[in-house]
Amino acid sequence: MTVYLLDQNGDCAQRIKHLVSECGLVEKVFHFTGTESLMESCCSQCPDLVLIRLGNTPFNGLAAARKVTALYRDLPVAFVSRHPQYAVQAWEAGAAGFLLEPLEQDQLTRLLIQF
């Protein structure tokens, strides 16, 4: 499984990458800090899952998700946030999942085994 992660916060992204890698289902995790670089990579290779941070970012995570799903209609996109109020917006945007931080390994594993 290949996972793309869109997250501006380096420390949080490293933690997420570590947890995703520990799952055992994931072969590759690619980290992007902007929507443009994420989209460029998506155009050359379709990942199995995209994780996008919501809140306190210079990019609009919901808009990024819409761009990714316009390219690959069935590509699952899940959101990560410290802010539970973003959950409704995430589900309205067609989220495959919403992970509330602080993340725990079993929470992330349950999401990953769906795909």
C-alpha cells in the first residue's frame, strides 16, 4: 500500500509517517507540504490512500481533497486534525475517515485495513 500525506507541520507529519509505517500494511509513505506537489505526484502515480491535515495549514485541505478525488474518483481520502469541529466538513467532503489527534496506532491501523 502507498500512502500520500499532505501536512505542513513537520513534527506531526513525522509522527504520522512513523505510525503508518509501523502498521505493516504500508510499503511507502510520501510526505507533501503543499497541494501542488501532492497533485504532481498524484498525476504520475495513484496512491492507495491520501491523508490530509485539516486546520492551521497554509493550504485548504478540503479543496486539496476535491482536487485529488476529481483526478481519481474512487481514491480514499482521510483527514487528520486536532480540531473535532472539522469532522462534519470532512464527512461532507466525502472523507473515507477522520482521525482526531493525538493519533494512536490502533486507530490508524483500523483505518488502513479498510483499504
